[in-house]
Amino acid sequence: MINKNLPIPIYYQLAESIQKQIDNGELKPGASLPSEREYAEKYNISRMTARQALNQLVNNGYLYRVQGKGTFVAEKKMEKPLIGITSFTEDMMARGLKPSSELLHFEIIPAPTQIAKPLQINEYAPVYEITRIRLADAVPMAIETNYISANLVKGLTEKIVNHSIYAYMEEQLELTIEQATQTIESSIAEPVEAEHLQIHSGAPVMRIERIAFLQDGTPAEYVKSTYRADRYKFMVHMQRNQ
Ligand code: 16G
């Protein structure tokens, strides 16, 4: 598997071969990997080289380490297409996972400028401020804070937001979300976020902001979310302009 005559670094060859074993299912999520020493002995390479290979796969989210226990295969990242607007609930159900939410905050507040502006409402107009941890099969995936005009989306309750905001809007209020603009930025988890997401403080996350619009162009929600970068990747299909 490792060819020392190739002009390809040995650590890279080892990382590639482990990654292949993960991709073809030979190494399954949760499986424990041989130690650096074992890799070193098996391939007659230095422990440093073995460590470099494992580090690369840890940094890319294929493996994770548990202090004192060793290195394990991580769950596969979810690939989220950036086309089509889905709710978290729909998205998880489509993957055969059980969506759930842990409500951290639910309040009507007077909209400060930075919230009123994207929602195109008057400053201090009432908005729901809702913060939820979003889970898939009980594993935290993201923390999401929604700002929604209380004059537009009437009657939101804690019970509703524990289920699905989009389902309530569409099925109960006949408010259909048609468009959205979204930004995605890389960042690191703050201590409190890390605790909620069950990751290390400083672990990579993606910060996403979305403004979603109704058919008539009215902004329906302004959402700030923090997604675990070890569990998510975004996918977009592109076409070169003619
Ligand atoms: C998704 C949306 C979020 C929306 C939520 C509704 C992204 C980045 N965000 O998480 O804007 O508020 O779904 O989910 O996709 P719900 O209907 O399950 O409450």
C-alpha cells in the first residue's frame, strides 16, 4: 500500500489509504484505528510520519481523537445542497434521521436596528427571538437563532418552535417561503456554543446567516446559525456561463 519509491510523501500515501478504507466502508464510523506505533511497525515508517497522516485526517474531519483512548473514525459529514430551501426538520427527515430541538430562548423583543433592517420592519417593532439547538438522532448539529416579525407570523409558541417553524408558517398561516439569501463564514466555536454542540471550544464551525422571503418579497425570517464543521459540508452545482 505504501511505496517509498514514489515521489509522493509517505504520510500522504498512508492518509490516502486510510481515507480509502473509510470511504469504502472497511473502516466504519466509531471504529478504533491502530496506534501510531502499530502503523509505524506495519509499514516500517517513523511514528512521526504515521502521526502526520493521522493528523491530516483528524484535521479534515475523517478521524477524531479521544484523550487516552486513541483515534476513531468520525461520522460522515452531511452534505447539504445549497440549492432549494429546506427546513431543518425536512432536511433531517429526508435523510432518515429524527429531528429534534432544544429550546434555549423564546421571547418577543423590540427589534434593534440590526434586526429591523434585514426584516424591513420598524425599529422596535415586535420580533420573536428564538434560539434552538437543532439535533439529528439526538446529536447536536447546529444552534440557530431566528428573528421573525411578530406582526407577520402570528401565534408562534414554544410548542410550535419545538417542532417546525416552516411547517407552521406554511400549513397554518399559508405563508410560503420562496427565496432566501444566505452567507456562510468559517469560524471557531465560542465556549458556550461548544458546550451546546458537544464539541471543543475553538473547534471549527460555520456561521450561516439567512434572510428568507415570502412570495411577495416580504422578509419572513432573519436567521443566524452556527453549524458544526465536523458534521456538515455544503455542496453546490455550478455551471459556467455561456
Ligand atoms: C433551517 C434554516 C433556517 C430555518 C429552519 C427552519 C439553514 C441554514 N437554516 O435550519 O433558516 O429557520 O431551517 O426549521 O438551512 P424548522 O422548520 O425545522 O423549524
